[in-house]
Amino acid sequence: MIFDAHGDILTDIYDETLKGNKNSFRTKHYPKYLEGKITSSIFVNWTDPNKQDKSYFNAVVEVALKEIKENSDIISICYNQEDLMKAQKDNKIRIILGIEGLKYLEKPEDIKKLYDKGFRHAGLTWNEENSYAGGVSFPEKGLTEKGRELLSLMEELHMIIDLSHANPKTFDDILEATKGPIIVSHGNARTLCDHPRNYTDEQMIKVKARGGVVGVCAVANFISKDKENQTVTYLARHIDYMVKLLGIDHVGLGLDVCYYLSEGKTSTGVKGLETIADTMNLVDALHKLGYQKEEIDLIAHGNMLRVVQTILG
């Protein structure tokens, strides 16, 4: 079983609809999810803040949710622990609906509208700055008062708060403004790859201290600056580094396999993890590093599932 804490599937469903391709999750993604043994995932609406607008954001929500609900025989939107357990029993892929950047949320209270539509996860920002917080491209801006209000509402609603894409100031501000477990859904170890979207040892230790989990991702330039190390084997090294730093209970997967959002791309560019169908190659790489089944199970799904269940209730 694999819990993939980050996939831009909602956005892709909408983009495929614009091309006239109906039911694209079932035909384009589902076979690969089965092959990769993905049993749970957070599907997000990523609306590019530099290219798209609020109408696009809203359309992604409406179109993608409609398609997912029409495929309830193979996937199940989960809102709480009970839903997660039932979907597993029914042998369906368990989906948590998420938002990657809340730029188009007009006011903090509007998070309740997204909650009512089924969303249980959000990061305040992508790489941009908005009225709530600053992303990695704007290192000087931290959490705003509106951002603090939004976080308070998210905690009241038992929503998953995601630190991915937050700049260091926003990262610390969010931790200071919240109380419960928190996640980094997708990001790697900066010690192994010095990229702004990766995380320092100090940051990851802070996530551990809050009972959270860090999900490693299969974005090539987050794995290594050297092309020859942009491999599933080197991604396993990130996991091994994090486990030695944080302990086995605080590392998970958030693969961010999103090549499909770029016209003409068919691969992540990561050798051995070209598509989500190749996820078991990462499991094999961990076996080769000496990890036992019980340890791999925690990394592959147990840790992220534990934190998600704790937050959702």
C-alpha cells in the first residue's frame, strides 16, 4: 500500500476536460495508480498564480469533483477516519481533496465553503505571495493577520495544514500560529540537494516536534542538481537521510508526479520513477538499503495515514 500525499490530479482532470477528454482519471491515471499500488492520495487543485485566475480555480473545483464522484466505484473521497476505513474495506483508492495555494480565497471565512465541498487539506501559498502568506519565491514575506485567521479556522475544521512551498519565515510563522500536527506533503532534504523547495534539518526537526511527517517527492531537481543522481535510488537516499535524522515515524511519500501538466511530457525525468506506475521501484530501493517490511510500510503509507487520521478525526 502507498499513501501519496501530493498529486495534481484535480487540475489535470480539468485540463483534460478542456481538451474534450472526458473521464480522464479512469482512462489516463487509474491504470498507473493500480500498477504503482497507490491506495491513498491527496489530490490537489493547483491553479498557477502566475498564469491562471479565480475562474480557473473555481472551474477546477467543480469539474474535477463531478468527475471523481462519477467514478465512485473505483475512488472514494474521504472526509474522516471512518471514511478512510470504509474505502479501504471497499478496495477503493482513498482520496483527500486538497488545495495547493489559497490565493483565490477572497477572505478567510471562505475556507468553510471549500470545506463544505469536501476539501480537507490546504497549503496557504504556492511559490507566490498572497494575502495570507509568502511562498519560496518571496522570502521576505511571512504569515499575515489574514493568514493567522485562516489557520485558526482550518484548525477548528480539522483540516490538514501543509507547509510545502512556504518560505522559511512563513514556515516558522505557521508553526507558531498553530497547535496540532502538521505536514510537509512534498519536499526533500536540503542537505542532499540545496534547492529552495527542500528543507533544512532544523525545519524537518520542527515538523517532527509537532508530531508531523515529511513526504519526499520525485521532482528531479529536488532530488539532485546532478542529472546522473536524478534517480529513484538517490530519492531513497533522501528517505534514509530523513529517517536517520527524524526517526522512522516521521517520513512519508508525497511524490508530486506531475509531468502530465506540461504539454508533451510523458515522464518525471527521474530514472526508475518515470511515472506513478513505477512507485514500487522506490520500495525496492529501500529494501536494498536494508529496510525491513515493517519500516517500509510506515514510510510508504503508515506515517502519513496516522497523521491524517489524527487531524481529520
